[in-house]
Amino acid sequence: MQDVYASNLDRYEPDELGDTVMSFGIQCYENLKTRALRRFRHDDLEAADSHWNVEGLHVGTPGNVLTFNFAGARFVTMKVPFSEGRSPNWDRSGDWDQDSQVRSQLANENSDALQYQTHAAGASPLFPHPGSPGDVRSFMLLWAGESDAALTAGWLGVPILGDTPFIAHKQLWRDTEPDTRATQKSTPDRGPSFDERPAARPAVALKKQRRDGQA
């Protein structure tokens, strides 16, 4: 994740090129999705030592959302809003219907499994929890980054219906310093980039003019 984030942050130019936080987030997500699929499929565009060899793991993009399936559980990825940096607002509105259909489905599945919906942040329910614990098999992998440094963080969250969007979350990683290797090329060396290659010289031959009286 830090590799993808660092590369895009390095080329992020809102003043010169008109980049926006939306275009930045989309670019990061598209890169992450593409490279995850390559590593899962052992694509030659990814270095061999970065290929994933996890038995039972499946990586796909249903609804154009990067999704991991493993051991009967589903893990869907989500970018934390850029304005929140690496400190997500876990108490924000839980209206999953305004989000993607895939993420809304996850929240519905967990509410059905737990027979529960969250209440507003800081509020206490009037009555004891009416539901019963069930098996949660739908999770969300959230990732975030700083706006001025190549530092990322990630969490595993349990989305659910209600006033707040998550019933539980746990941090998976939090970078402590920029990785100097992040901006290095991680794909196999295929020579210089296109703009670094010598320009080809066109082969041009002048056509002889026809003289008067010649066929």
C-alpha cells in the first residue's frame, strides 16, 4: 500500500496539473486494484517474489470493488476520506445506501447475522441488546494516507446498519516513517521508459521526378 501511495503522492500536482483529492484517491485505488490482481494471478508485470501464494485465497473485483475471499470470509476494500488523514471518523453517518452496492450488502449481511443496528455515537440504547451473536463473515479493509508524507495506515472493520457505520474495527498497520524503497520500481526491469528511449530515425527516400517525354 505504501508503495502505491508514495508513487501517486510524488506525482500529485494540484497547482500545476489541476489534480484533486478525488483524482488522487481514484488513481491510488486503481493502481492498488490492478497490482493486487497481478500478484494474485502471478502476472509477469509484478516481480516474482511479490506474487501471492496463499492457498484458498481468491481476489476479484465484483462491482469494480477490490475484494478478497478467504476461509469463507469476504474482505472488501475502502479508501478513508482524504480529509480524515490517518485518523478515520468512526462516528460518521452510517448510511451505506449512499455508498456502493457491494459495501451496502456487507452492512446488511452483518446486521442480519448479529440481529443488531448501531445507535448514535455517545448515546446509550434504552433497552439491552436484543440480538444474539452470530458468525460475521463480511469485513472491510480500510486504508488511509497523509496528505504531505508517504505514510499510510489500515484497519479491519465490521460494517453494519445503524447510526454509525462500524460495530468494530482494529488497526492492521500504521507506518512510522516513509519507506525509502517505496518509490523504487517494483516491476521486473524491461529497460528504459518510453520517454527515455532514443527516438527512431525515419527512413525517407526521395522519389525521382519524371522527365517530360518519359512514360
